[in-house]
Amino acid sequence: MCSSRSVAVCSLFLVLTLIGVEGTIGVNYGTLANNLPPPPRVAKFLKESTVINHVRLFDANPEFLRAFAHTGISVTVTVPNDQIPGLTRLNFAQQWVEDYIRPHTAATNIVRVLVGNEVISTADRLLIVNLVPAMQTLQAALAAASLDGRIQVSTPHSLGILSNSTPPSTGKFRQGYDTHVLKPLLSFLRDTKSPFMLLYTNMLDAELDAVYSAMKLLGFDDVEIVIAETGWPSMGDPVQVSVDTETAAEYNGNLMRHVKSGVGTPLMPNRTFETYIFALFDEDLKPGPTCERYFGLFRPDLTPAYDIGILRPTVAAAAANIQHATCLLVIAASEARDDAFVTTATPVPTTAPSHQMPIYDRKQRLCLPEMILDEKWFAMEYRARVQLAFSHP
């Protein structure tokens, strides 16, 4: 997630007719950790102590679905990539619905099922050719169970499906994928009023508008956008400048204010966006670079890692008095050039609450990608990080 692309991650739902949603704040609930509180306690905390009313799960674990029973929280579940070929068979899809969905629909508000994750990016032809058929068959299975009216079907994609995004008004999907995969997919989503997901990095408004333009080119500009996954890590490796608590709080705080403001984007003015922040907790068992494990808004004891206004007022007031030992990396960047960075890192211990962390000159917090895979991509990401994604704080 933050290894070869950006420390900021984001994905989109594009929903045809989403009614009554005004700046809804959701969260991605990952579980690759060995120190997390039990799901019932998490569900109770989210309901009673936060403004979060949407949760995205990365599987369909019955324990978690039971935990969210009678909370009123909207839940999105996921079918793993390896089950996509089997899902094209109606009997398999119907059994999956019977095993993972139907037992919970009376008490748990399951609103979406995601088929796989970034399937096109896997370059696995078997998965790609079976993706839309699997979605169609799952939709048929939901219909047979009389659940198609309340549960949507979708799948997430990486930004690699865009061949062009600059300027945003010229956004296009990659040739080949546009007509053979994405157009049938968008047609299915339009017919079923279900969401389309896109994984991308930062420069939020620009990427939203680029996706909007690409969809408009295919005749799907009537689809609305839900930001399904976006976040910033609070800790990383020394080469990843701006990967710290302060920047994570700034990114996610600005995100909440921006999506709830109603300002919208240049091509989609006066809109609010249903938004899911990544992630609910740090996940200490995740592989890869350090930052992969530190996207959490909350610690295992359910105290906030930093303040972005996501707690209900009385809870936030109590949490502000709790102090946690934290160690920030103060990064002193050499002359800011596109072609070179020289950095030094000095640990600075502090016991101040996260919302009182010292503020450092933004010019000294330039994000250096862990890997530079493409010169043009690096230049774009460098500019994006300096701008910190948002023009409207």
C-alpha cells in the first residue's frame, strides 16, 4: 500500500443513485494484527463513541458480522480473489450467499459485497475474464435470495486502469480495458445501482475528476462517487519523510473537513462524498515496509492515535487528557530538488497528547518514495506530497 506507490492510499466507490448521504464517514476495518480488541467491543465503541457509521471488512467473517448486529452501522464485505472463478457458477454463488450473507441480514446492515480486490492489477487473465461474470452471478444469487434490493455488488481497481489523468478533464481508461472490461463492468453497475471502486494515491480532487472524466467518456457521468479507502500512516521507515503522527492527523483531518464541506471538485461542484478512512487500527502483522502497519486511527485500547474530530464530543474531551509516549521523526531535508534528497532523522520523544504534537516547517517534510519505479510517476508524487493532497483545509 505504501511501499512502491504513495504513503497516502485511496479508493473510490462510484455509486449510481446514492440518496441521503452527506459527508458520511466510514472506516476500513483490517485485522492483520495480534493485539486487537474483540469485534463486539469494537462495534460497540464505534456506535457509542464515534461518528463512524460505515465499516468496510476485507472478508466476510461471521464473527465480525455478528458483532455489528443491531448497531445500525452499514457494513461492506469482500469475496477473496481466489474465489472469483468459482463464483461464476450459480450454485457456488448461491451457497456463498447462504453461508456468509443470509444468516446475518436480519440483524446486520450488510450493504455491499466486493468481488475481489484490484483484480485487473494482478494481470491474472483467469481472474480478469471471470470478474464481471462472477459479479453478475453473485447478483443473481442475491436476487434469488430477495437481497438484491438492499445489497450492492462491486469490485475495487487500481489507478492503473487510467491511461491519462492530467489534466483531469482528459482522464481516460486504458485502451483495451476500457471497452472489453470496464465498459461491461460499468454497464452492470449502472443496471444494478452498485459501486465501482478505484484505488489511487493522493491529489484527491484531481483524481476524482480524472475518474469522472474517464467515465463520462464512456457515457457513465451519472455515477456518483464514494471515497472508499483513504489514509496516511503515522510511522514509517526513515526514508519516508512526512510519515508521522502530525502529517497523518493533518491529512485525515483535512480529508474529513473537505469531503463534508460540500465544496466538491472543479468538475463536480457542490457535492459531499461518503468517505472511508484507512484504517481503524494499526496492523502489526502486515508484511512490507514499516508504514504498512501504522495507518490506524485508534490504538488497541480504543484511545485515539491522534485527533481528527472523529470521536463524539464528550468522548473527545476525555481522550484529550490521556497522554501517550510517542517518538516523532524530525526530518531535515536538504535543498528541495526533484532529482535528489538527502535527509537526516532525529528522534524526538514527547508525552504530549497527539493533537499537541509540535508543528514543523512543511518545507522540511517532503515525502520520499521508498521505491522510484517510474521517473514521471515520481515527479507527480513529489508534487502531490508537497501539496498534501488538499487545497481546501
